[in-house]
Amino acid sequence: MLPLPEVADRLGIVVTRVHQMLRDHQLLAVRRNGVASVPEVFFDDTGAVTKHLPGLITVMKDAKYTDEEILEWIFTDDASLPGKPIDALHGPLAREVLRRAAADPF
């Protein structure tokens, strides 16, 4: 988990821009002990946000899923992928994850 100031450093932007990315549903954050943090797995090897993550969040938000439901789906094992959708977003199955999210994630 990366606190928002670390996310800003990683992306080379100011922390207020990270807040805007959260409002625009380009990222999701989890609040623990009062500190909002972003899962480190949301970033690729270059330090950028994983390419298909914003699109996945948008598709699920459009289907009226809450942030908590999206996070649960992203991190739940799916034997047919195999693995978790977040892991598949980093590889050749990224479009399949988006297709499934658009069809009906739960």
C-alpha cells in the first residue's frame, strides 16, 4: 500500500493531482487507520498506473459498483483467468478482465 504522497512521488505529480485522479476514478484508494493508500499493484514496472485500470474502474462505476465492491472483485481469485483480475491486468488477459467487468463482474 502506498500513501497518497508516495503515489504522487511515483507518478511525478503533486498530491492534489492524485486526489483528482481518485475523484475521476482513475485510481482507487483504501483508508486504513485514517490514511488513504493505493495498492502498489495498481502500478506497472515503469511506475505508471497499469494501463487498463482506469477503464476497468470506469466500467464498474458505470454499472453502479462501489469502490469497495470494485476492490473486492479486483482482488478475488478467479480460476478461469487464472488468478486475480488485478494480476491479469498486467498481462495479455487485460482485455478479458475488462470484458468480464462489462458483462457482469459478480
